[in-house]
Amino acid sequence: MRWALVKVCLAVTAMVVVAFAVPLGLVVQEMASDRAFSNAERQAASIGPTLSITTDPVQLRKAVESTQMGAARRMAVHVPALGDSPPVSIGEGRAEERAVAETRRMGRATTAEVAGGGSALLQPTALGSGDIAVVEIFVPEREVSNGVATAWLVLAGVGLALIVGSVAVADRLGARLVRPAERLADAAHQLGEGRLGARVPEAGPKELRSAALAFNAMADQVVELLANERELAADLSHRLRTPLTVLRLNAASLGDGPAAEQTRAAVEQLEREVDTIIRTAREQRPATGLAGAGAGAGCDASEVIRDRMDFWSALAEDEGREVRLAGVDRTVRIPVARPELAAALDAMLGNVFRHTPEGTPFAVDVHDAGDAVIVLVSDAGPGISDPDAALRRGNDGGRDGSTGLGLDIVRRVAESTGGDVRLGRSVLGGTEVRVWIGLDGRSAGGPGGRRAGRGRRGGRRDRRRQPT
């Protein structure tokens, strides 16, 4: 917009300068020519009184040499034949005889081109005898164009100054229009990235001030809506404490045994998760963006996976499932908070137990790719019929008690690090969930995205189960 305005002003000013400077330059050139020939006419008229008195060549030569033009050898007098006297030319004449004769015949002043450059003014003058003498004044080219070059330079300088000035004014005007628009676009990008405190100064033209006011009102509304959503999440989670208390008391009365211990451990974990949800929802400030809600937090992926596998292994043993765990023998740091990674693992492992028959083996593998960490959860179950639909939030909600949000939790954890989630066919014959967790903030379109693509191609085969 700024450069467009500059270009428009440049074009308009250039056309105006050309429209006025060129005709004005031509007028200056014509005035210089008229000035030179008018001066020549005055010089020719100065010898007229002498010609009316005498035609004696000696006297005429003295009279010619006494004038300014005669002294400069630019005047000549052509006297026709008088009686027995032949025609006489006094001074240095440059015009052709034919031009002189034509001027004498017409009886009015004419101009003739001179060989070697310049022009000659031929002025007819009446003699006492009634004949016509012709006074010739040589006008060099430099007098005809005297001052024209300077005038053209001045006009060019003025035109250039006008163009530069108009461009500068247009640039400043464009900057006043563009800066508020750029601030508005920058604030929109910041808001889109999750920085909810982004606001736009209400400055600039009236229309942009109105846009800034509308944007700020929208941002305030977004912050208010998110705050209400967090409060609602905290309130809904808080309501779960009462049935959780009853459930914990009932679990405490189950006595001893593996099943009782597992039930009590599950209740304790559920209570911790509810407390985490309440605390996170209450403490998170609206000004912090969604993308920054866990920035700076991290955990050891191997430790978290070992801990969660200890919990799920007991249930796997009861159902006769063979479990394989690989890649967790060394520390693997990832930029994901421990509760978030635990929730993602529980979602994937819960899908295995919920949607595969008892006795189906499964495996969890961790690979450190240098710039990313890959977590693979695979099973030997029937597979997934529609991997793309399974990754859509809330898909198939309500079927068999499923909310359709399990894999969405996993996807959000991966995407918060610049990674992604892909579904494919595992080496066990069932489903493989490949979670790519970025370590350097790069997007999932890198090597991890290409590797995961092989699983996606395998996901086109016929599968029958749908995860939550």
C-alpha cells in the first residue's frame, strides 16, 4: 500500500512536470530567438538615416564601421545599381545574392540560413533615389540559443525537486497509513499464536482506529471467554471430588488382594488428575497464551513411561497380555510436562485395553532421533478402520463409552512441541501410534513427518476398531 501510493504520486507529479516544463522550455527558446532578431532589427535600423542621405561607398563604409555590428563584422549593406554605378556590397556579407534580391523584391524583412551556422537578418531600407538597399545583420547560433540551456536546467531541477518532494510526502503519508495496519496485522498474528495480551494502539486514520478498537474488543472478549472456560473446567472438575471421595472410601473397604490394590491405585491416580486439572485451570492467567501453557516445563520421558507401564502392566498381567518395553533404559528429556505426557500415555494404552481383546500383546518403544523423540505404541489387535477420522477431535463420541478425545490429547501434546501423531500398521499386525515430539521447535514436516508417513500409508488397510 505504501509503495503503491508512492508510485501513484510519482506518476502524477512526473506527468504534471512534463506537461508544464516542456511547453515552458519551448517558450523560453522562442523568447531567446525573438530577443536575438529584435536586437538585429534595431542594429539594422541604425544605418537607415545614413542610407537616406548618401550612397557613397566611402561614407557608407565609415558609417557601417562606426556601428556595433559593423565593428564586429556582422553588418553588411547591399546597395543596388544606381544610374551608371554598379551594385555595391559594403561590409562582410554572408547571405546569398538570391536571398538579398528576394528581400529587395518583397520589400519586407526576411531571414536566411547562413552556411557554417547562424542566420542573417535582411532588412530592406529605402534610398533617397527611391531604390531599395538591403541591410544584412548576421545573428550567430549562440545568440539565438542564449540562456536556453540554463533555463532548461533550471526547469529540470525544479521538476526533479517537485518529484522528490512529492515522493517524500507520499512516503510519509503512506507510512502513516501502513504503520497502523502493520500493528494490527502483528497483533492478529500474536493473538493467533496464543499471546492473548496483544493489543493495538488506536492510532492512524479513522477507519484503522475503528479496526483497532474492534480488534481490542474482540481480544478482550476472547480472554473473557477463555477465563470463563477455565473456571467452568475447574468447577466441573471440582464436582467430581464428591463421587471420588465415595469411591475412595469404597475402595478402602475392599480388603487386600491385587484387584483391590489396583482399584485403590486407580482411584488415587484419578484424584490426582482431578486436582491437577483444578489447579491448572485456576492458576493459569488469561494473558498467557495457550501455546505457552507449558513452556519451559519438561520431564524424563523414560521415567514417565516406566512409571505408567508399572501401572498398566498389572492390568496386562490379569488379562494375559504380553508386554514389551524398549528404549527406556536411559534418560530422554523432552519439553513436555510430566502430567501431560502421562495423560497422553494413559490415553494410548487405555485404547489398547479398551479396543483389543484380552490376551492381545502390545509394546511401547522410545527412540531418540537427536532432534526429536519418537514414542511408538503398537499392538496386535484388529487395527483402525479410519485413521484420519480417529485423529479428529471428538470423533465417534459416545460409542461404547468413548469420548473420542483420547488421541486428540496425544495430538495436542505432540503439536505443542512442533511434532505430530500418525497412525499406521504395526509389526505386531495391529495399530501403531507414532508420536513425534520435537526437541528444537521444528515442525513435523521434517524427518519425523516422513517416517511417520510410512505408518500412514499402512493405515489405509482395513481396520475395525476406533480409539477414543
